[in-house]
Amino acid sequence: MKNLQKITAIILCIILSSFAFINTDAKIKPQPSGKGPGTSVFNGQEILMLANQSESQMMSYIITTKNKKLIVVDGGLDVDAEHLRQAIIARGGKVSAWFISHPHSDHVGALVKLINDGLQEISIDAVYYNFVDDDWYKRNEAYRADMVIKAKEAFSKLGAEKLHGNIKTGDLIQVDDVKIHVLNDPYLFTVNSINNSSVALRMEIGSKRVLFLGDMGPEAGATLLKDVGAAGLKADIVQMAHHGQYGVEKNVYEAIRPSICMWNSPAWLYDNDNGGGIGSGKWLTLQVRAWMDELGVTKHFVIKDGDQLIK
């Protein structure tokens, strides 16, 4: 009997220790994915978040208006181009407006490849962006400046009438029932330069506000909050800045007060896992996830779970 009691006690300790380890390691509550047709957010519109087709982080969205017109934001890497093309074709093949937040390859690479490959069954009415002088990119991120040149060369193949390369603070672009507000000109910081040059967009999709922050870092986030104010940032849905880590600070998300978060984060990034398990990496994703817990956000769409549909 005594031996049995000892064995039982040992087993109980192991079980309790396991639970303690899990809770300490994760330090955050599980966040359920919002994937699937059961999600009811809009009234005839939808947002499709496209998942990465490689191990890399990326950002790609297709917004469908009530009358089935298409708006694309960024698009991802060149390896993501075919997946994006098929998704556009499945929705009619015609893009009314394509927005680029900033010229990093994991945002503009897919569009560059699609154009260079001749578009193939898709068409684009207009591309909206704001790239600064080539010399600025060369001075601040010389090793990435070639992507800007490649993007501009590709865009030129569409024809000047389709290019809107000077969008600026206060611009309003409307596609069907969706209104797109441009919140800033590119911020020209010498740290985290191209990420911080992201142009933020606030979309009114039906009765919902959706905020796209691109890859804004702490510096751009602080400036945007100062320039636009909390009222200008308030949104129901937010695209998590810089794939959910080392993006804008907590006070910016407090101003946004989202009820839904969209994470362009592969599993390794979402869990801050460099191969040694959750929390083993140097990324700040778990910290940002904890912020969202504190803000009471309970609905999360994450590309680690595949394509995500919000409708």
C-alpha cells in the first residue's frame, strides 16, 4: 500500500510539473484562429489573407467589395505570386486597386513577378504606392535598394495611366463601397528605414474599420499616433505591424483598440520558435500577443494556419 501511495504521489507531481512548465513556457493564453466560413464580420464583403508559400514571412491580402470588385494589399514574395494569381482568378481576375505599403521583397515581390510574367489571366486597373528617391534607399538600406528599382521597372510595364505613385496623407480612394484613407507619407527614419517608410491605410469596409500598418516599426508608429491621433487610428480590425513583432508599440494598439487581429506570421514567428520550442527565439511576437490579451482581443487570424477568410 505504501509503495502504491508513493507511486501515485510521484505521478501526481509529474503531472503538476508538466502543467507548470507549459504555462511558464507559453506565458500567454491560446489564441484561436478565426479561419473558416463561420466568421460573420462584414455584410457581403470579405478579406482573404493569403498564407506564405515558403518558410518566410510575407504579407498578402485580397479585399472583395460588395459588388465583387477586388483590392489587393501588397502580395508577398515572388514565390507567393502563383498562389495569389490563382486566388485573384477565382474571384474574377480583375484587380480594381493594388496598394503597396513599402518596397520590401516580401511585400512587393509577388506583384513584380506577376507583371514580369505577363499577368496571365489577370488584369490590374491601378497601382497605388509612394516610393521616395532611389538615393534614399541606397543610403539607408543599400542591400535592398535593388528591389525598389525592380519594382519601378515592372510597374512601368503597366502604363503610366495605371500608376499612382504619389499617394499622400489625406488621400481618399474609393473602390465600390470600400473607402481607403491614406494616413501618412513615408516616414524617412535612418533606423529600420524601409519598414518605417510603410504607408498606413485605414479602410472602411461596410460598417467596419480595417487598419493596415505594413511593416511600421516603433518610430513610425509613434509618429503616426502623433500625426493622426487615437480617433484616426481606431479600428475594428488591425493588421499587426511588421508581422506581429518589432512593429508599433503597445500604446499604438491601445489607441486602435481592435477586436480582431490579422497576423502575417508563419508558425515559427508566431510562436517565437527558432527550433528550440516556443519562446526560444529572439523575436517579440509573444510579447505582442500578450499585449493583445491585455487589450481583450479574442479573435485572431494567423497565416500559420493557412489562408484566412474574414467575411
